[in-house]
Amino acid sequence: MILALKLGSIIVALIILLRFKIDLALTIFILSIYTVVLFHVNPEKAWYSAARILIDSTTVQLFIITTMVLYVESVQKSRRMFDKLIASLNSLMRDTRIVALISPAIIGFLPLMGGALISAPLVDVSTEKMKIEPEFKTFINYWFRHLWEYIWPIYASLLLFQALSQIPMRTIILYQMPFSILSIIFGLIIITWYFKKHDIRREVPEKITGMARTVRDFLEGIWPLLLIIILFFFFDIQLHITLPIVAVVLTIAFRMKPKEIFKMFFTKFAWRVIIIIAAVMVFQEMITISNAFTSLKDIDMTVGTVIAIIAMVSFSMGFLTGVNTAFIGIAYPILFPLIKNLPPHYFLPLSIYVFVIGFVGIMMSPLHLCLVLTNEYFKSNLNKVYYYLLPPGIALAAIATALALLL
């Protein structure tokens, strides 16, 4: 009960700070300090852990990946590569509304933290002639960017989940496939409702090119992404190396001048993103070192109680960190002993429930980098974004919980 109240107070504090429009990076740092005080973390240990996580190789690699993503996106945008990609998709789909949804879904196959930055310009270009508010553009990009993380086996969270649970990957994909399908269905329901409400009808592009030109435009618009896929998947080169390679190739291909390169690297937006990432990583570390959930490990409980604790712990970890691997890395080791104490047939479905309910927490988290970056890109009001984000999120959580209770 005390643990639930403490977690609840962190969530309330987060909501209040955002409601009063406190800067997001500052909000996260305040929550880090509050977590340290709330869970009586040694200040010296907290300071050391915060410093360590900021220079940790994972964090440094994330800084590199994010910076390179921003640079590659800037080059592509400046050279109108996104326009060509959208034009080719328009020629193929003959409906700009469908193109707006497909673009982030395609980028969703890339396991990039903050990868919504790549698809945001595509959504922006494909919707520029529609009367769509920034908040709904944010929803489109964010929701359809995350359709595949339940089942795409190269995402770090799924790999970590498989390693910790020892459930075969094929089984995980089979059991979690319905949630990817439901995500698509719920997303389309919100989209259809919005388009009907605002009378946004099918719009066939004015200029439909021949197939040869369409293929050429598609390849000219997407080749940096294809190069990332080839280097990462086929040559097994890590993303923090792959993206700089792609950035260099783009720079040489378009003969970028030093002044232009400098301007694209050192933007106000880029610095703000780096600061927010640093804040998120520190807060995640404070949650980790607080050892908030150690008291749950050795308690015998009924199935219903275990499900309630799974919902609380996994969702909270997803919501409070906004990081895919964090809720698995923190929540599953805590919840594993509780699930193992139940009869064997509960292990698989309840393990799946840990992942699904935690991922819903991540999708609802205002600290999720993809949501943060998309919101910043479209300059939308985050509170209004939740108007569209909450219904499908609540529906997914309700269905997952109902299935767990019906075991």
C-alpha cells in the first residue's frame, strides 16, 4: 500500500508539473530529486549514479544515434528527399491519407530510439494540404510508429524479454500478434473518426507519375533508410556506427558545405533533445537504484493479486521511464518470482501480460522519447495529444487485463 502511494505521488507530481507547463527536461530532473528523497536513496550514491549513467556507453551511443538521426533528417529535408518519397507513395496509393499512416509504420520497422524523428517529416509533408491540427499529426506519427514492437524480433525490449523469460521468440510473437493487430484497428478507428469529423476526404495527388519515375523517386527518397537497413541487418553494424556512416555518405553525396553542416548539427532543437534524453536517462537510473519493489519478491499471492501487482508495477515502470528496455529490465525480474509461484500454466500468459501492460504504460508516458520528439517537432500541446492517445491505450490495457483475468 505504501509503495502504491509513493508511485502514485510520482505520477501525480509528473502530471501537475506538466499541467503547469514546466519545461519537460526540468520536470524530469525534479522528479529524479523527488524519487531520491521519497525512497531515501543516499544522495552520494544518487549523484554518482547520475554521473555514471550520463557517461555510460549506452547513453553516449544514444546521444550519437539521436544527433545523427537529426542531421540525416535535416539533410533529407533540405534536399527535398521526403517530398520525392511522399510523391512516389502518393502515386502508388492514390490517397494522401493512407500515405500519412504508412510512412511512420514503415519507419517503425527500424529499432531506433527516438526514431519518430525520421517519420515525423514524412507525416508533415503528406498532411501539409490537409486541415489537421498539430496534436493529431503527433498522434498519427507516434501511434503508427509503434505498431510492431510487440512482434518485431529486433527490438531490444523484445530481445531482453525473451532472454529473461526464456520463452521461445516464435511463441512470444504468436501470443503478442493480436495486440499489434488491435493497435492497427484502434488507430484506424481514431483516424476514421477524426477524418469524418473534420470532413477530410480522399485526396488524389494532382500529379501522378509513370511507374519508372515513381520507382526512381521512391529510391531517391528512401535510399538513406535502405542503407541503414543494409548496414544494420545484413552487415550487423551497430546503429551508433551505422548512422554516422550514413551521415557521411549523405554529406559527400550532396557536397555539403562546412557552414551548412555546422548549422544542421548545432540547432536549438538538437540541444534541447539531448538535454531531454539526459534527463530521462538520469530519472530511469534513480528509479532503478531506489530498489522500490524488492519487498514484493518473497510474498505468496493469489492469481488475482499477482495480476493486480503486474498491472501496477509493469505499467508504472513503463509510464515513469518511457523506455522500452527499462520496464522489462526492472519489472520482469521483480515479477518473475511471483509468476513462478503460481501453477505452471499461468507462466506464459502472465509473462506476456507483463510485456503488454508495460508497453501500454510506455505508450502513455510523457517521457517516451518518441512522444517527446514528435510533440516538439509538430509544436503540439501534449495535453491535447492525450485526447487522441488515451482511448486506444485504455482499450488495449482493458483487453489485456480481461484476458489475464479470464485464465
